[in-house]
Amino acid sequence: MLPAVHAPSAALARPPHSAPRGWQRLWLLPLTGCALVALAQPAARRGSPAINGTVTSLQGQTLQVETRANGPITLTLGPQARIIDQEPATLSDVKAGRFIGTTAVQRADGKLHATEIHIFPESMRGAGEGHYSMGPPNTTMTNGNVEAVTGNVAQATSGSGRLTLRISYKGGQSRVEVPPNVTVTLMQTGTRALLQPGASVTVLAQPSPTGLVAGAIIVHGHAGG
């Protein structure tokens, strides 16, 4: 179970002195979304960069990623590297008993209104569990178990009704209103087969004396997809 800490904002901690020269710019990349925060929490306090780019090759344990801001980057897959497949989902997939993460904004009515929802696989149950403030004003991240879904999904999707989620986590629970235009994403455990040239990825990595070691990879755009 991960400890309750505030989610990282746009800038992560400064890299340790052992990081190879030239990696410093990577620490300015933001960690966005509750899914990435959940994966990053234990590593973020140690200065773990989030690298966004496109896979160019995977040979053995060596992953090559082309980034827009920093050009080609070489990473080594860690011995327990987690690969997560991210696919579009719908409100009908958000059910009681699922472990989810949701980013929400507190509106003038005092209620939390979801802006994105990530449905985690059972293997990630407990990741980032809790309710945290995020960088933007009145913005929160809640990771927990869906205790109840109130409302009609079809009406909520069409905008003629509304949906409310009651989410529980260690130490409390939150109620989140779900607007019809919320982005819902399904996270599933993936394999190396997803890391094909052309796949769009976000990589969480740790610095080492010889380079960057990938600890978690979110695949959010398949090669040729």
C-alpha cells in the first residue's frame, strides 16, 4: 500500500548528483493524471522523471524512446518494470467494486466534479489510495474503491441526468459528481509485446550511474492504432 502524500505538481524533485549529465531537463516534465500519480508516488520523492514519447525500438532490456522535447532517449527496463495498457472506456465501465482514480475540481456548489476517471486493474488495487490536493486550484485526485454509483448511466451520458460516485479509501470517502463529457480510461496489465515501434508511451524512470531505468510504462497509443 502506498503512503499518503500530496501528488507531484508540474516540477519534480531535483535529480540526485549521480544522474548522468544531460538528464536534468527531464525533471521538468509534469506528471499528469491520477494513473500516472498512482504509479509515480513512491518514486516521485526520489526524483523520478516522466518521459513522454514514441517507442523506436526494444532490444533485450534496452528501450529506445523518441521524445519531442529531448530527442532520443535510451532506457533500461527494470527487473520489475510494470507495463500498463491504457484504453478508452465509458461510464458504463465505472461500477461498484472497481478500484479507480479520478481527478476532480471543486466547483462553486462545493461539490467535486470529475474531469477524468481511470479504472485500474485488480493488480493495481491500492495504488495511490487516498484523497489529495493537486497543483491547480481546487483540484483533487482520489484513488479508491467505488462503493456506490447513484444515477442512470444512459441519462448521465446523454446529459439528461447525473451520476454520483461514492469512493472509499483508507481514512475516509468522497462523493464525486460525474459530468457527461468526462474522460474514462481503462488501465490493464500489459506485456512487452505492446512496446512496438510507433507505440506512444509515458515512462517513469529512475536515474542510475549508467542511465535511466524504467520502472513503469503506460502505453496510451498502440503502434499502427
